[in-house]
Amino acid sequence: MKTSTLLRATACAFICQWSAYAFALDPLSYARYDQVKTTALHLDLKADFTRKTLAGYADLTLNWIDKQAATLDLDTRELRISKIEAQDAKGAWQPVKYTLDKLDAEKGQALHIALPGQPAKVRIHYQTAPTAPALQWLTPKQTMSGKYPFMFSQSQPIAARSFMPVQDTPAVRFTYTARIQAPEGMRVVMSADNDPKATGKGGWTFKMPQPVPSYLVAIGIGELEARTLGGRTGVYAEPQRIKAAEYELADTEKMVAAAESLYGPYRWGRYDMLVLPPSFPIGGMENPRLTFLTPTMIAGDRSLVDLVSHELAHSWSGNLVTNASWKHWWLNEGFTTYVTTRILEKLYGEEVANMNLQLEQEEALDSLKDIPKAKQALVTRDPDTSSQHYTDEGLAYPKGAWFLRTLEQRAGRAAFDPFLRGWFDQHAFQSVTTDQFVQYLRAKLLAKNPKIMSDAELDEWLYGPGIPASAKKVVSTRLAKLNDTTARWLKGEITTAQLPAKNWNAAEWMKFLNDIDNKANAAKLEELDKAYGLARTGNNEVAFRFYRAAVHAGYRAIRPNLEAFLMSVGRQKFVVPLYGALRANSEDRAWAERVYKAARERYHPETQGSVDKQMNKQ
């Protein structure tokens, strides 16, 4: 054995041994779920839009694992607790003692409940804080009609503890029910069985019969209408947006069928979607039975429906099989990104899938320059709870998908597809670690053909920085034709009028704008804008890339359009890089600060936090 090989094997053995120990309990949770686990949750809450609070109680049904344990440790953040009760053997509620630790900036506060005789249920009476990071309360003027306020939750990764007192870790799964009271004229929806015909009289009631982790308990309250898309699919949105949403999401039923043909039955009953106000900070959130979506995906031509495919794919990877802690986030997002491409290929053909995949891989490679090497591994020693890590731009998405695609290419789909479906089937409704996946990979795929991937290369994918040199890049036929066109246009060999752009789809525009960014001058950006109306496009992915290139080029005539974009779009993927680009130029900095001052209240707290950091940089 060579010295380098010996060192690599020793390092791998250490990492595997360390992983098994470190992942015994989630480091971001105070819960001792090795002693007791929540098996069911019931919420009875009232929404107060004046105070920006939810108030009521949470019932936790408990399974005591350690028969000597006498304390229930829960995760909370700024919850105002009035009393806690335990249910005795006769079903009566008895008050119990509890203590609440000091607030930790990252993890919140541990709630310690002293319990006699290991009761089956505990009831916690509480009220959320107006500043709860899981909940955003919008004023009527921040909605489309201006008639009613709006509230929605976003709990990933560890914000659920500001919404409800729970074991806030993806390692613990539970079923849940809820009764929510809201002002008249507003509809409540949750990541559960939503009844489009419900009236809310006596409270809006919900039931989620499949066990989910805390971050997937989600709620939305507002002026909402419902539309049926198919036998088990539908969409909720504000009245002024429902028609556009219905059109954009028309293929959802086909997507569910395509995913089932690849990875087995959809196990969540219905698949509905909620299109949120523009302040929603990410592209989508895979809340089971009710995916939350950004309105920025509504382009008017269904060109951005890959986002829906991604959130649907989570119904297998992430929701059905869930990362046991956030150190294993790639098991959610990397798998889902891979499955997304397969769904797109099934529905729209190989070339469409390859175009999206090539863009994804190119942007992943470009992002490496901005990500510290210590954070480029799929599995990291320390979990990262920063909001930017959990946006659409995290490296775990493309790198994890690239890893799985590499396995697929080498094993062949005839072997890989049953392997991946088996992973979902055998680990359904479970929370898993990378070690478990590696064991499954070795037993079910590598044992039959060890040449598919060596231990050293597997270690490089999981624990090394960047993208391994062995990774093959996908090449789309249509996108490959753009390279020569782009180069000739930049050199002035062809004019803007000679570009074959009238026939370009969204992916071709995105690649073209990526490739001219920081290369084309203001005059060329102005020509593009006048010829193709890019500053007014309804495709937000294209608009974002055009604005970014325009800012870098110093093309300031687009400021009115850019200001309107920043005032109306709150998705971090777009907002954060644009403010960053503006602040990098002294001539744009003051203008950017003025726009942000006006726009800030429209953004989600996660987005505010990310941009605030940029604005505070010298």
C-alpha cells in the first residue's frame, strides 16, 4: 500500500468513525430524542394580525424510550409560555414545572419540562413573538388586492422552534393535527389535507396522517382562492394571481405521474401548491401536500416549471426520506436536483433536460470562487444555518446531483434506477445519514461492480472541496451552438440585430447572459435591451441575469426597471447578488442604499438579514 493510499484510507476511517459519533444527536437541537420522541402533535392556535402572534397551545404525544428519563427537553425561540400541563392516567391535565434557558443566538432556548411518571401527553400554552423568524406578517399594502394582511411560515432549517415548542430536528418525525382561527375573509392552509370547500367556521382544521419532521409543518393565512389542476393536484393563490398560477402549473398532474413512473407511488395523497406573495425568500419550499412557491416562477409561458418539478421531487427525496441532521443536507437537495432532471427528461425530452443541467453545472463551477473550500464538501463537520446556505444557490444542489449522475452514467440506468427507487422504498418515512447511504450504496450497487467508484473517489465527492476532476460535464446541443455566436457578438463580428435570439428559449437566454456578464459594455447591453426588451421580460430568471450584467457594465438607464424589480421581488437568489453588484461600484452604492431603504420592509426577515450584512460592509 502506497503512503498516499494509506493516508487516504486512514482519513476515511477516521471520518466514518467520527460521523457515526457526531450524528448520534442533532447538534442544532436541545432535544434528547434518544430518551423520548414526539410521535404526534396537535396545534390549537389563533392568529392575531394586529399583534403579529399565534397564541394557543400545543399537545405533544410522547414515546418514552429511556424508562429512567423524567425530563422532556424541547427547542424554542422567544416563545412566551404561560403554563405547561401533563395528562395523567385518567386523562386529566395537571400542571408541571419547567425552566427556560437563556437565548442562544443560533439555537434559541432549551425548554426543560420536569415530568412525573412519563406521561403520554404534554400540553404547552404559549404565544409566538412578533419577531418569530419562522413567520412573516404582511400588511394589506404588501398584498395584491390591498384588502387583507397575509402570513406565511418558512421553518427550514431550525426556525420551527419560533412557531411551536417541539423537538426541532429532522431526526424526529411525527403526525399532526391542527385547529387554526383566523380573521373572517381569510383562508388558512397548512402542509396537510386542505379542503378547498372548507369555510373555516369554528376554526380551520387539518390532519397530516404521515409522519413529518418539524421543519415541514407549514402554515399560510390570507385572501386565497383555490383551483383544481387534476385529480390530485391544485393551486392556491391570491385572487389576482390565481388565473396566471392555474395556467403556469397546468402540467403538474403530468409531473406527478412522471415521477411515479421513475421512483414509485406518490405517498402523500394530494399534491397542492400555494403561490405566495413576492417576499417569499426562496424559490419553493417542499412542504408535504402543499408546496410553497415564489411568484417569480410565473413567467407566462411555463418556461420555469423546473422549479415545480424540483419541489415535487422532494416528495421522495427530503420528505419521504429525510436528512437526519443538517450536516447531511445533500441527501435532501442533491437527490432532489438529480430527480428533477429525470422528471424534466421524462416530460419534455432529453435536450430540454440537458439544457437545464448544463446551466446548473456551469453555474455550480462558477460559484466555487465565492464559497470557502471548507464549505464545498457535501458533508461538512459543522452545520451551516445561515440563510444563504438554504436558498436556491447552495452547492449541495448541483454537486449532489452531479455525484448521483456520475454513479448513474457508470452503472447504467438499468442498474441505477432500481437502486435509487430501492433507497426511497426501503427508507420511506425515515430520517437518514450519509453513512447509511454509503452502506446502502456499497451493498446494493458497488458490491456488484466495484469499478463504478473507488473508495478514494467516493471520499472526494462526499468530503472534498469543489467538483472532482472525474466529473463529466453534460453538453446540450442547442447551448453548444451559442458559444460561437456569443464570442462573435462580443468581438463585434455580428451585430445585435444579427443574433438569432428571437428563437431562443429561456435556457438559451440565461446561458447567453451568464456568458456575457462582466464582458459586454454598457452600449451592448443597451442594444440588447432595445432589441429584445430584456428589462421588461416576464421571466425573472432572465431578468435577473440581464440586470446583473447591466450593473456590471454600468448600464444605468435600466435603473427604473431594476428599482421596480427590487421593490417587487424578495427572492434571495435574485435580490442578494443584485445588491452585492450595485454596492461593488461606488457610482451605484448610494442609489442601491436608497432603494433598499424603501424596499426593506417588503422583504422576508431572512432576506433582510442577508442584505443588511452587505449594506454594513465597508
